Amino acid sequence: MSHFILLPATGQEYDAPVFVTALAAARLLDGHLAFLHVRPDLQRQIAGSSAGDFGLGTSMDNTFEEMENDADAREQAAVQIWKDFCDRNGVTLADQPCGDGVSAEWMNEAGDLNAWLVALGRTADLIVTGRGGDQGEIDLRLLEGALMETGRPVLIATENPPDRLEDIVAIAWSDTPEAAGAVGAAMPFIRRASQVTVLVVEEPTEGEDRSSHELLRVLRWHNPKVRLEHLSRNGRPQVDVLFDAVTKAKATLLVMGGYGHAPLREAVFGGVTRSVLQEAPVPVLIAH
């Protein structure tokens, strides 16, 4: 059964790790990759701006032409990068799964990337995004839409992604629906992993302790190479303790839930979760 995997294709340098991460997931999941490129809606942008933003008359016409040329160039670059990537990695170009190996299609839309990622993401099995930007920081608006408005799991690529996500899987566990959803989404990776480590930071409550041991028991039905590790903070930040454990385990994938309540950006993308997504040493599979 093929999995529909959606990922943005912007034509920027930071697309590369997203493509590699999505391909690694697709190879495991017998996936069909949908590369989404969204051109800006220039007419709407101009209509929503004042004349002073673009000038008048010929100046405005020239500005619009320059914007169109820039959008054309970016689209052409994105298409070429996509074709080269698929050719280099033996990916079949098709508008639907071929039933034998990884396939890929190009989706071209106009408007807002975030809106299209949400609209199309709701029918995807998995959404793959990157950290983007010159500093490698996550586009929180893009991630917020993908995670909170689609109901689908999101895989966040790192700058240097592994070839195989399923080699060693680390699970940041807490007794929450979000963490449970992330584990469910990660089951194909967990089943194939050579090692799975369930990480619980700080001394758990009685309920959390029971849930972690129950998770261990059930996961071992799928993969006997699952172990449980309780991590003590000893006054250190929780995220530092988690990163050290992930690095020590030589993990190739971190699985976690997106936690918290409103306000959204302070909760789901604040504290530990935001630090993990922006600074994690390995790709992160997150669900909310």
C-alpha cells in the first residue's frame, strides 16, 4: 500500500534536506511523493497593496514584470531541481503510485504556500518540511498550519539527514494523546528499526510510569529491540537532557508529540517542543 507524502518545493537551497528526508520515508513506506510548488499570486498581491508600494504607471508595470520574471525563474529552478533529484535517485515520475518503488509528481499552484500545504495536507499520509531560512530556523507559520490544521503527522528534516530514518528510533514519551499519536504515526519506522529507545525525562508520575512500561510491552510485540530509559534532569534543561540521550543512542529519528494548549505559539512551539524542532540533531516526526 502506497503512502501519499506531501512536501514543499520552493527552489531554494534548503529544499535539499527535505527532499532527501522525504525520499528516505518514501522508500520505507512505498511512498508516492507530491512535490508542491506554489507561485505567488501577483495580481492579488498588487491589488492588496497601495499604489505607493509599487509606484505608478510604467514603474508599476515594470515592477510587476520583474516580479513575474522572478516567479518564473524560481519555478523553473524548482522544476529542474525536482527532475534532477528524481532522476538521480531512480524515482519514477507519475501522477499516481506505480506499485513498484517510489514515484513522484509535481504539483503547481498559485497563491499562499501555507494555505495550499494545509488544503492538500489533509489528504496526505505524511507531510515533510524543513527548517528553512538562512539560519535554519523553522517557518513557524508553515509548521503551525501543517501540524495544527491538517490532522496529519509532520516530519521535520535536518540539515544533514540520514539515508535511513528507521535505523535507530528514539521516542520522547509522555502520557499524552499527542505522544500516543506520534508513536502511532511512527509504527512503520519502529517495526523496521534495529533499535528503539523510549525516553522519559524526569521521574514520572505513577500514571506516566505505568504508561511507559505499557508502551514498552506493546511495542515489543512489533519489534523486540525496544528498551526504556528514564532520564534525570539534575537541574539541566529538559531539552539538553533529551538531546544528549538522542545523540548517545545514535538515533536517526526522534518521535514526539506537539504539546500544549493556547496560546498556540507559546505552547506547541514554545519551550521544549520548539527547541527540539529547531535544534534537534536528527529528523523529528511530530503529531498533535
